[in-house]
Amino acid sequence: MTVRDKQPTDVAIILGTRPEIIKLAPLIRECENRDLNFILIHTGQHYSESLDSVFFEQLDLPEPDYNLEIGSDSHGEQTGRMIQGIERILLESTPDVVLVQGDTNSVLAGAIASSKLPIELGHIEAGLRSFDDEMPEEVNRVLTDHAADYLFAPTEDSAQLLRNEGLPDDCIYVTGNTVVDAVEEHSQLALHRSDVLTEFELAENPFALVTAHRAENVDNQHRFQQLLSGIESVAEEFNLSVLYPIHPRARSRLDEFDIEIPDVIELVEPLDYLDFLLLEQSASIILTDSGGVQEEACILQTPCVTLRDNTERPETLDVGSNLLAGVDPNEILTCAREMIDSEHNWDNPFGDGTASEQILNISCGKTRKSAE
Ligand code: UD1
Ligand code: UDP
């Protein structure tokens, strides 16, 4: 039996997907530094090596104490089975607080399971809103925020959105986003350790970095085709190579729709974090529908065009690091022209890289506003 087994559990951290592993890595390390008795619950929503274990190894994270191995399924099946599994673990381990990060089905399951038990819930990255209820992530965010006892908003704007929904001010803390902690901890390391630029012959070649995996884009054949055609136009006009590390959801839709990929776009397997960070730092432009990638592009001073009609990260638009193009090819090209020609010296709105410390001070240091 380990020491962690014997002591009362201070905090249970729930994660299930690639972005949660990356954005929670600094917080998990901070738990280790503080000798907190924490447990890691992995739902198994992501399970392919390239979306899961590669990050545990590279970021030197402890093995999860539990892996529910839920895998892929319909939203209801997947979330329902997660709730059952998480509830069992929480009843057994009785942590003081549960922390979830972001907007995935794993987050919603963690929120529902803990909010029905006498255990406090902290939501990291609270208060993000796309105001698009068609997005499964929007539903997950809203429900999780309304179930949480601690709302860790990355910016003052996201805190205000929570207040606008009537959530109590003494539960809301503006901490910055742990993505800044993760980028600060790893971007120098990426410069020294990754040879991805040589591997893909990009060291001397200007290139665009692409990710697209959102259900509303890749599950819709017309939108997916439009998006690829817009990327092709950008590559042609600016004479850029294009690297697209493709998420398995998008890969399987390409096969299913039998979409022909423009020659200029090189598809590769999803990359590890250091390789991906170095590509983000080195790209002439990033074209993406990812939430985390919009933030990282902003932090790393790389211009970004978002292949969506809305964003729950409007701070990136406000500081001038990002433009919303949707998937219309002309709009993608127009936005890319504007971003490539713009000055790349905006402010980072997502905090100073101490979000993880602040979150643990508040949720595990017993410094609740009402108790101060
Ligand atoms: C999920 C999140 C999304 C997040 C993304 C991060 C929800 C509703 N969506 O989307 O917000 O941006 O993770 O990448 O929670 N698959 C594999 N291997 C895996 C996992 C999935 O091949 O390890 C394939 C399966 O075919 C699966 C599909 O990808 O059906 C979608 O996986 P799922 O977890 O349902 O959603 P994501 O698109 O990954
Ligand atoms: N990422 C990565 N390898 C890749 C693509 C993305 O490590 O090939 C990282 C990226 O740096 C960011 C996170 O994955 O930290 C974003 O995850 P994703 O786009 O899957 O999810 P979202 O943020 O949209 O929920």
C-alpha cells in the first residue's frame, strides 16, 4: 500500500482527453511539489497512444490511480458510464475536492458525479461561452459551471460571464489559464529537445500548421471540404507548406466521405506536445478549430485563423492574435492575409503562468473568499 492510499485524499483530479492531460500537467506537478495526497482518475475517453499515454510519458506524469477505460461511444452512453465509474471511486476515496478542467464529456461526468456527493467541485477554465448550444462542449461548460463550488475563470471577462448567469461572486476566482503554465514550462524544452522541424523538412521552409477536429466541422462533409480548400488557397498565395497532424475523428471522416486531400497539405499522425509546441512557435500561421491551439498561438505570438463561426476565447480576437473565418474558403484567405500582415506583438490575456498554484491555494489551501 502506498502513502497515497493510506492518507485521506485531499484532491481528486479527473481527466480524459488530450487537452485535459496537457493543461492539468502543471497542476499535477504542483500537487506533487506540495506533497498533497491526490488521486488521478482517467476516464479513458481518449485511449489511443498518440492522444493519451504519449503525454503521460513526455510530461513525466504519474500513472492514473484509476482508469475507467470508457472509450468512444454516443454522448449519453459515454457520459453515463463515466458518471457511474467516477461515483464509485469518489465514494471509496472521499476526497475533499474534485477538480475538472475544460468542457469535455469527462468534465461533465466528473461534475455530475461529485455534485451529488458531499464533495466540493472546482471547475478549471470556468466561464467560457461560445453561445452556441449546438456544440456539445457548450452544454458541458454551462452545466459544469452551475454545478461547481469553485469557478476558476481564466480572465476577468469569463468571470463576468459567470456573474451574468447569476453565479455567486464568492465562488469565482480569476486565476489565468493553466495553458500558460504548460506553455511556459515546455516551450524552451521544445526548442532544445524536438527535432520535428528537421523531421518534416520545415527548418528552412515557411509553413502553416493546421488542426481541425471539431465535430461541427469534420462530421459535415461540405464544411470539411470547404475548410481544406481554404487552407489550400492560403498555402498557394503565401507559398507555404502545410502540416496537419490529424485527430482520429477527422481521419475517420476523411475516409468515410472519401475526401481528396489537396497535395499541398501533408497529413501526419497527432504529435507529442514538445513537437507540436515547436511547430506552433515556428509556423508562419496557424489555422485551427481547436480551443487550446487558439490560446497557445496567442501566448506564442503566432498569428491564428480560427476555422469556426464563433469562439469561446474572444480574448484572442480582442488582443489581435486571432480572426474568426468560419469555413468559407474566401474568408479563410482574407483572414490569413490580414493576420500574416499584422504586427505580432499582442498581449497574452490568459495570465502569468501561476494559475495552477493559485487554484491549489484556493481549493486545497482553504482560502475560500467567504472564509477569509
Ligand atoms: C473530445 C471532446 C472535444 C475535445 C477533443 C480533444 C467531447 C464532447 N469532445 O472530442 O471537446 O476538443 O476531445 O481532442 O468531449 N478516437 C480515437 N482514439 C481516441 C479517442 C477517440 O480513435 O483515443 C476516435 C473515435 O473514433 C471516436 C472519435 O475519435 O469516436 C471521437 O472521440 P471523442 O472522445 O468522442 O470526441 P473527440 O472528437 O475526441
Ligand atoms: N496538441 C498536441 N499534438 C497535436 C495537436 C495538438 O500536443 O498533434 C496539443 C496542443 O498543443 C494543445 C492541445 O493538444 O495543447 C489541444 O487539444 P485539442 O485541439 O485536441 O482539444 P481542444 O483544445 O480543442 O479541446
